[in-house]
Amino acid sequence: MKIFVIGAGQVGTTIVEALHGDHDVTVLDLDPARLTPLAYRYDVATVEANGASRRSLASAGVRDADLVIAATSRDEANLVAATFARIEAPRATTVIRTSNVEYIELWREGRLDVDFVVSSEIETAHAIARVIGVPAAVQTDVFADGQVQLVEYDVTEESSPSVVGRPLRECTVFPTDSRVVSIIRGASMTIPRGDAVIAAGDRLVIVGSPEAARAWGELLSPGEGAVEDVVVFGGGQVGVAIARQLLEQQIGVRLIEPDRERARRIAEELPRARVYQATGLDPDFLDREHIGRSQAAVFAMREDAKNHYAATLARVHGVELTIAIVHDRVAQRVYEHSGVDVTVNPREVTAEEIVRFAHDPRTQQVAMLEGDRFEVLDITTSPSSEYVGLAFRDMPIRGAVIGAIVRDGSAVFPHSDDVLLAGDRVIVFTEASRVPDVEKVL
């Protein structure tokens, strides 16, 4: 596939990292300092030009594109770029990144002439809500309209002895509507068989029903209950989107915003939330308002350093689960090493949603794990697939494992005697480098 990526910022770079190995990628940006590292690290063409210019797009050869992704930080530039791409390359699929809710609404009404619109704020809010729904998980995602849930859990010394140190075939406490699709141990990954043994320090990737995902949480992190009270630090677009998503899930929300006028507007917009006009960095305020008693806190301020400090301070005051928005990958590692429970990078979750448009058309969803070392695909099996008609016990592993299938609209978590049928949607885990082969064989 010939792909044009407009914008070489963090979202654009993440997209290039995921796609460069299997596609012909061209990147446009006005800043040579952003393009040079991409050209050095990856086999991609770079063009120092304005992607919102019809002339620049034409000169770069966009007429041959199959997919055009406008991923700059400027909504209007993305919209203009996609409009010009429509003219120059009418057969190409166009995808834009936006932070403007109005653009999302116009697109849903069919009044925006692009194929797909992806909102960083909405994708981030969904990611945060999924984490809060399974508080013990390191990462989680949902497939098949919520019928299938992917979860990553860290195994600790506190994890149930009925799980740790025993071969999988001897573990009778596992939820039946789930499957361990991978054991990640340091830099290595294992597709588990019956003789595999889970050890403290492992990270498990599990595919199952939402109920099974929560049951696994009880096994691996005993005592974690449902979250009903969340404090959101920061009332920017991301913070408000997160608060709105949590309120829709009937979770109590308190929101902290230092700007008086913005705090007033948020209180009017979200009447069910309790809004404070404060920095959230004052220990007296945290004590007075009993912030430490909340079950979870989300740190959605614009500066990584502030989010890190606020998360650390909140933990000192007793907050059980800390979730930080992080904008820089280096900061993400710092957060994780300093005790912040979960980090979410808006640019990465946005890129993850966009990347699926470069996959086989049968692929409906993609989740990227561990810095895109691994991927989980939701893909429909072709009648010509060599796997169709095979029982699961007879399928070759080939570095991939099917964790669930969706048949006739319902999720099934297959056992060894089940048989794969043409037209089944499969939720399959694999290494990112094997994705093209997995799509081909299915």
C-alpha cells in the first residue's frame, strides 16, 4: 500500500514506526528536524513541504496514494490536506486527526468530505475509562462491541498461589471464557502451552469476556474492587472528555481546574461533576477535600512534569490508583519507574486507531501492545484460509494465537475441539512483525 502521512510529530512518527516495514510510506512536514530522524531510521521517503498545499501534495506524488493520513496538531491543516488529497487522489482513503468535537459531529452527519475522523481526546477518554473499568490491568482494550476484552496484567508476589508457579494445565481457577494468549518475560514472549508456568514478574496478555477480565484481576491483584470515585486533575479538552466518559458510566467525578473561568464553564457543561477551582498541587487542599480517599485519580494536565508531581503527591495522600496522561515517551518510562500505576499517551492511542486503516480491509480493529512489539487484530477469516475447517488443537502456532472468535454476532472463547469457520471474526495476538503473514494466512 502507498501511504502518505502528513505531519511528522509524535502521532505521525508513531504511525510511521508501525507501518514502514510493510508499506511504501511518504512523510510530509515543514520541519526538517522532524523529517531527518525518520529518514535515517526507516525506509521512508520524506518531503519538506506544506501538506496543506495542493501543489505540494501533487509534487510529492499523492495521486498514486492508497491512503492519506493527515496527523498534524492543527485540525484545520488536516482538513485542508484531506480535501486536497481527495481532489488529487480520488481513490485514496483519507483519515484526519482532530481535537475539534464539531468536526466529529459533522463527519458523523456525513457533512465532512473525509473517510474517517479520529479524535485524540475521545480515544484517550475511552482508554482511560477502560483502565478504570479493570483497575488492576496495565493495559486493556475492547473488541466486538465490548463482548471481548483484552487485558495485560503484571504477576506479582501477591498474586494467587493457584496461578503462580503451576503449569497452566493444572490451573483449575482460570475463567473458562478466557485465554492466556501470551506470557511476556523480560524481552521474550511465549505463546503458552499446557506445560507453561506463570512466575512472579511475568506480564500476561489475556483475551476473554469482560467478566473474565475482572475475575483475572482478582486472581492476580486480590482486593482490587470496582472504581466508583475518580478525581480528574486538569480541565483541558482531554480532562473534560475523560470526565464526560466516566460520568456516562455512572462513575462519580471530581474535576480540578486552576483557571476560574474555565472551571465555571466546565461546571455548567458537566453538572453532575463536582468542579474545584484549584491547582491540585496544594497539600492543604488535598487534605481539606479528602482527595486521598478517592479510589482513582487521572492526571490530565498539559505538562508531564506537573502530572508526575501531582500523581506522586496524590499517592502520598492515599489515592489508590494513579493514571497519568503522558506526552513524551521518556517521561512515560520515568512515570512507570516512580510508581505511577498506569500511563496513557494520547498520541499513541490516536496512532493506534489510525494504523488500522493500513491493514487488510478485513481487519476491523488493531491494538498495539508493549510499544508496538505486539498487536492484537480483529480480522474476518477468508473462505480460502488454510485455518478454516481446522480444530483449534490442530492449528499451527506460527507465532500467533486466536483468543476469541465472533460468530453470528456472539463472542466464543474457543477450546481445543472447536472448529474455525469461514466468516468468523477472530481476535488474534501476534508479534507486530508477523502481522502481514497472519493477515495473509487468515
